[in-house]
Amino acid sequence: MTDITIIGGGVAGLTAAIGLQSIDSDFILFEQSELLKGIGAGFGLAANAIQALDYLGLKKDIEKLGHKIQSYNILDQHGKILLAPDTQSLHQQYNQSNFAIHRADLHDYLYAQIPKEKVILKKRAIRFEQNTEKITIHFEDGGQHTSRYLIIADGVKSPLRQQLLPTSIPRYAGYTCWRATINNNTINIDQGSETWGKNGRFGLTPLIGNRIYWYACINSKANNRKFKNYTIQDLQTHFKDYHAIIPQVLEYTKDEDIIWNDIIDIKPLKHLAYDNILLIGDAGHATTPNMGQGACQALEDVAVLMDELKQTQDIKKAFLSFERRRLQRTKYITRTSKFIGKVAQWDNPILITLRNFILKHSPSKWSQHSLEKLLKVNFMELNK
């Protein structure tokens, strides 16, 4: 019987494994995929994520894998600035930088830090039996594993979370998304941006290795078969009226480069700890990507959990303390990110004009409110 079992080999699960290894815990990680690699393209590691990595002793190496973000302006579809967050003052205030990183680069690094015998692949957990002394995890292939404690980190569609909470099913945000990573040799983009227009959003940011990560969000019904087969040519037509860099980026993208999925999250939960079971990462508080906080909150989770486990040998107590420290913060981010996504995806011309006017003419302190509230709080001290 294992002391602690982790289900899920994403950012949350892998980082939790590294954390448990650092405090000599007996653990094992199960992942459903045959190969453990980052699926997707790029994402942000904001200053709070870098703080978490610093606490976990991973900052120095992971910063080398990221592209430092000097600016990330919000633009209208003609390329005019709507909002220019003061990232430099935030950097000075919190003594951390913001980075963009490719998901595969981060996964490869995290996986390399864990002894391979501690990670079991091709094992999809589908249900569990829980009592006060142990948990038996059942897998799709008919196997099972017994553990004293269980950390569920298998993502927004976690079947184990839905066993715990049958009504906690993923909810559709109202828009769908394409992503890709392409070569930057010809385009030479050196700043990130997100464009808000009547046909949707288009974001892009440089990555190390002279690459660009881009994404495009379009309003749609869920599981729209029309968009399932969308090509680059279709996206070029859709965004043809946007400022020049967007058609240019699409011109250098191939159909085989793109990844498509609907944007989903889960309604904030009332609990993250369930006796000897703990939910972390997207399994516990999946959020839309509008604040760039999905992976960041997973890293915060692990930093706080390790802080608790270092203070007590009572793991159930550590799980409860983790919940107290994390629940309100993750609720705030999920709700705020959902709201930002709704406003950013407005397609009504009158609402767009009003939104753009407000963003252009609001004092910078107001426009940065969500970012300030996110970063001004030391999450390691929150509710401690």
C-alpha cells in the first residue's frame, strides 16, 4: 500500500510528485496517457507562478525555458491599444517576472525530475472506494491500487471528482478555441498581445527557440461540428478584417499545426479536501484561460500543500489547512476569469464600442485592478 497516490500527470500532478519527493514522502503517480507530454501550445507563468516555483526550488531551471514577457497589450481589431497593463511596475513590486512557456517544454522538465519507477503510464483511474484508513483506486484496464491518501489532479474532466461530486460537470464558456505554435523567423514578433474584435479574440506571444504561440477564440455553441473541421483558410477568412499581424501569423501556420477545443471550466466548489482525498489543479478549480492562471494556480496549490505537509505529519489536517488557504482565492480567479471572457467575447457592435471606450479612457489603476488584486496578495500567507 502506498502512502500517497497522485492521479494525473499534468502540471499539478507532476509538480506535486516533485514536492512529495523533496520531503521524502512515499508516493506514486498514475497517468492515463501512453506518453507523458504536454498537450497544447503555450501558456503564461505569471509572477505568482514564479513565486510558487521559487518556493519549490524550481524557479531557476524553469525560467530558462520561458520567454520573459515585457508587455502584453489588449488591442482592438485595428491594432489600436485598448489596455496596456504596467507589467514593469508589477515586476518591481513583486520582484518576479512574467513568462510564456511551451507546455511540452515544461512537462518534459517536470517529468525528468521524477524517478521513472514513480510514474505509471497507461493507467486511467475511473473510480475509487474510500474509507477512513485507505482508498482503493480502480482503473479502466481492470487493475486497482490501494493508498492511504489520494491527490486527484487529473484535470477538468476528472471522473474521480465527478464521483465525489456528481453535479460538478464541466461547463461550457460559450466560445471555442484554436491554438498553434509556429516559427518566428520571418514574422519577428517580439511582444505579446491580445486583440478583441467583433469576430472574436486573437492572442499571440513569443516563446524561446524563436517560436510564436497564438490562439483564436470564436463564439459558438458547444461541440460545433462546423468548427471541428475548420482549416487555416477558414480562420484567415474569419479574421480577414483584423490588423495585419493576425493574417500574417495565420499565413505561416499549417493545418497540422492547430489544436482545437471548446473552452470550459467548473463551477467553484465548496470544498477541496474530503478526509483523505484532496483535489488540486484543474480537477479542483478549473478556470477559463482569460487571466492566464490555470497552470499558475496549480503551482500555487503545490507550494501551499508542501508548506502544510512540512508543518505536520497529519496529512488529513494538512489537506484541510490547504483547503482553508486556497478555496477563496481559486473561487475569485474562476469567477473573475469567466467574467473577463464574457466581456472580451462580446460581438454586439454597441457593447463593443462602449467596452472599448471605457478601456481606452479608464485610469490605468482601474484597468489593472484584477491583476493587482491577484498579485498584491502573498498566496503563501493567505489564511495561514
